[in-house]
Amino acid sequence: MTAQPSRKPEKDKEQTTDEVERSLYAKRQKIYPREVHGLFAALRTTGVVVLLGLYYILPWLQWDGRQAVLFDLPERKFYILNMVFWPQDFFYLALLLIVSALGLFFVTAIAGRVWCGYACPQTVWTEVFLWIERKIEGSRPQQIKLDKSKTDFRKIRIKATKHFVWIAFSLFTGLTFVGYFSPIRQLAVDFVTFNTGPWETFWIYFYAFATYGNAGWLREQVCTYMCPYARFQSAMFDADTMIISFDAARGLPKGPRKKSVDKKAAGLGDCIDCTICVQVCPTGIDIRDGLQYQCIGCAACIDACDDVMDKMGYEKGLIRYTTENSLLGKPAHILRPRVVVYALILVGIIVATFYSILTRDPIAIDVIRDRNSLYRETNEGLIENVYTIKLMNMDKKAHTYTLKADGIKDLILKTDADKIQVDSGEVIEIPARVQVDAYNLEKRSNDIHFTVQALDDESLKVVEDARFLGPAFK
């Protein structure tokens, strides 16, 4: 008699497919993170206070009679303390983005998603919204009980109060954001008197809506589904990257017990299966299941587990920052090739950027040769090239400049004025004609130099190279 093939693998495959489909289309279950105290909770709180303190305070600070940090788009001036940047300095923004990316790679290679857990704007503002929610609705059990209770006046009052505070805080956040681009003191007055311009109004409410939606409603969904960093972080991890891990060798088999129970005699590990680590997780994962892309590295589970271990009289560190090699009993290496390369590149770019900023010339000059004709001969028999000199004063005050040219024997420079007055931030165009005796030209294309010098400050000087075209007689 021929044996019938088993249908179990197909059933298991169908069951797995059904579970995946249910997870994709299932309604979101609200997460109620439990409040936790400890070392890492204190570090997160410190990060929130420092980062949000800088964000909300910086626009209100004054420097030399103006806003200390202001990106004045209409005037094309970007003020950062005593420095003024112009559109011509846009490459500094590119350098800033490169430094930020390399810094993220460097930190991730060493300590995993510690950026997400302590400094990411989504995490920082979510922490504030959670704090507001706890102050108004109560602890985790009280919040769950309130949501399950019937809708009455008390529930409506509490929920309305929470959302009112959320919205007010979000509007203040949006106002502060726009305050970096429009003088915030006048902006605040205009906002409360409903006199803000259309673009200011749009961005205040848009940023407020984004803050309210992301930190108040979406929360962990931003980290799980919307943030691309969660998807490609594994490419920057290796066996020596610090990650939050559950020590399965020490914790399993898990099981509830009283403090007086001898765990070895009961055949149990250190984990008492209290699920506190799951209750405090802002993304709702169980770290005991291993490393998951939803983990933002906030270490709330470490604080919670350490507290439980302390109460049970067990050694702390059942859940801890560690490496894959350490869990396997292998030596860990913090300094490894990728970390060293990231560090060297990062330090090099930062040093080069600061050096460039500190030594940059507050004068910008651009020499444009007339392309309509290569050259022409004047009535005096001289060879002439025509140029347009664009001169920009990037200093904080006006200056008077002189323009000179050299590079060819007996070169003659003709402009409309000997002295050029340029206000702060002003760009002017100077028509210039350069004339040379043809017998002084050694070749058809010759190097010349235009020099701009401020009369009231010898340090304000810049030289720009150009080409002079003509017939070659030698």
C-alpha cells in the first residue's frame, strides 16, 4: 500500500501567509508605554531638555542688535551668531549634510540606533507628547482603563484637554520653526494678532500639523513604517556593533516565580517573564525575541529589567547594551576598520570646514569675458578684451574697493570709476576693458589677474585669474 504524502508543510505555509496578511492589514493596536526610571531614562530626559531647549530658545537670542540665528531668505542672508553666510556659501550646507551622514554612520557602527533612541526629532517630540499624556490621563493602567470606559463627560473632558495641550504645543513648535526664517519677535506678535503673511501662516500650521500627527498619533508607526533608516540600518551593523540584547543563555528558560524560589532548583533562568520590558517599549516589541528593526535603541527595557533584577536579587544586565560577539563569548572590538575610516573622514571634513569658514574671504569676485568676440583692435593699435566683473561684498559693512589688473607687460585697465562703493550684501557689475600692445603677447591665450582691494581694510583683498586672447607675434 502506497503511503499518502503529508499535507502539513502546505498547511504551515498557508498559515504563515495568513499571518503575514493579517499583520499587514490589521488595525493598529495602540501602544501604552509604561513610564520607566533609571540611568538611560535620565539620559533620554537630558537629551530632550537640551535639544528642545536649544530649538525653542535659539531664535529668541539676540546678537549685535539682531536675531542670533536667522535664515533671512528674502534678503539672502543667513545669520549664525557673529557670522553671515550668503547664497554663494551654499556649499557649506552640502558639507554639513555630509558631516551629518558620516556622523550617523560612525555612531551606528559603534552603538547601533542610539541616534534614534536619544536624539531623533521623532523620538524627542514623542517623549514630550507622552509626558503630557501621562500628566493628563494618568499612568499606563489608567490610560488603558480610560480608553476602555464608556464615553461620558469625564472622558471627553480629559481627552479634549490632552489634545488642546498637544495642539497648543504643536503651534508653538511651528511658530518656532518659522521663527528661524522670519524674525520671531515680530512673528509672534503677528501670529497672535492674525497678521502673519500667507507663507508664514502656511508653514506654521503645516509644521504644527506634522508635529501633532507624528508625535501624537503616528508615534511608533513613523519609526516602523515611514523611516528609511530602520530598513537599511542592518547594512551598517556588524558583530561588534553595540546593540540592545537579551542574554538568552542566562535568562532562559523563563518563568514566573517568587523571590524566595531557588531558580536553579526550579530549572529556570533569570527571566521571570514579567513582560515589563515589553510594557515600557515605545514600539511595542519583545526584545527577548532577538534584534528587530523596530528597536530604536532607547534602552527603556534595560532600565525596566535592571529594576526587576534588583528586586529579585539577581545580577543586573539580563538585557543590556552588548555585541553579538560578546554574547557568543568572543572578544569585542570597538576600533575596527570601518570605525577608523569613518572617524578619519569625519574629522578631516570637520577640520577643513571650520578652517574654510574661519579663513574665507568676505569678498566674492567673478570675471566673465565677453564671448561675442575673441578680441578687437582699437584705434591706437592695441588689442582689447572686454570683461564683466561681478563683485559681491559679503562683509557686514560697506566698503570702497579698487580694481587692478596685471599679468602682461604694459597692460591697461579701463573702468567707469577708479573707486567702487559696495554696500553689505550688494552685488555689482563692473564693465572693464583690458588693452595690451600686441607685441607684448607671447601666445594667443595669456594669463592675467584681476585684484580687488578694500581701501579701508588691507586684509580685504582677493585675486581672480582670467584669460586674455589675441594674436601671437612672438
